[in-house]
Amino acid sequence: DAKTTQPPSMDCAEGRAANLPCNHSTISGNEYVYWYRQIHSQGPQYIIHGLKNNETNEMASLIITEDRKSSTLILPHATLRDTAVYYCIVRVASTGANSKLTFGKGITLSVRP
Amino acid sequence: GAGVSQSPSNKVTEKGKDVELRCDPISGHTALYWYRQSLGQGLEFLIYFQGNSAPDKSGLPSDRFSAERTGGSVSTLTIQRTQQEDSAVYLCASSLTFAEYEQYFGPGTRLTVT
């Protein structure tokens, strides 16, 4: 079972920031939060991950609450190409069987012109 | 550099036939995963290979499904006696090591069982 909860969908205007929420209230101390996205007819694509500190890369920022029970993925300037299903995934970054990804239903982000 | 490639991109087969799906991971990646994505089940893990270790087959839905990885590189997923419920997109992913954070996914093989 997926250990995260995401709203089914949201939209935002092109050029504006898209803030995608995720709840992971049962997260363990050694579990990371990962975000992947899947653009229509493509395989999933890694975006970012974090443990407890906020993270930023060229694609997005990840804000994790102090209690680590929720997080927000921020796309600072959404474009039409960011329209996709975004998956928030919690997993232990270690060895063997735990390295598989368990996908939930994700959130469908629609960026409108 | 080259990403994960999969072949064929589309496969239509008759119920009861066997099919083989191929995955070429990124060169040097020691971990390889198979997932499948169907309308009813979303994206689910099937099997995982890491180096020379025994594969984790915990996600295979039935004994009709098997996979191998030859020489630590190319992998083949075989489905015997295909059923209509096997229709899905089969995705392969690889990562540098099992502890590596990022999995790189291929474009998938769309399997349709008629």
C-alpha cells in the first residue's frame, strides 16, 4: 500500500508556481520523500528527494514540514510541458527489496495557458 | 548519453501465446527493475535485479511471469500463456546501485492481449 496521500488533481496557470501537496503521516525516521512525474505516454521521471531538509534542484523545490508528516513540491514557473501525473513516494534509501518504488495514484497537474 | 531502452514499443498478441519483452538498461547500472502500469492497478512493481544477487520476484503476479538478466545487463521479461488481464504497459528502470536514489525509466512496452 502506498504510504502517501495526494489530492487527485489540481491546475495552475502557465508561468505561475505550482504547489503540489503530499501527506505522509506514518513516515519513519529513515524514510525519504521522493517525487517522480509521468508525462503522458512516457515512463516516470525522477524530480527530487529529501529526508528532512528542504531541497532545490533545477526542476523543483521540496519543502518538508518539521514533523515530516507532509511535504510540498514546488514548480516555480510552471509550463505547459509540466502537465503530468506527479507521484509522491516514501521509501527507505538503502538496500535490496526496499529499493523498489511503490506508486500511489499521484496527482494530475494540468497547466493551463 | 543513452537512456533505458525497451523493445518492442508495442506488442499485440493472442490470448494463450507467450511473449518476451526486452530491456536495455543504462550502461554501468547494476540495479534493474520491472514495473507494469494498467488502468485498473496503476503502476506496480514486478521484479528487481541487483548485480549477482538473487532477484526479488515478490511482485510477479503469477508463475506465468518470469524474468532473467544476462551478463548483468540486458533483461527479458517473459509472459507465458498470456491472458487479457496481462494487457498493460511494462516499464523497465535501472539505477546505478540499489542504494542510488534515482531510477531511470524506459519508455515502456505496451502489451495488448486479444
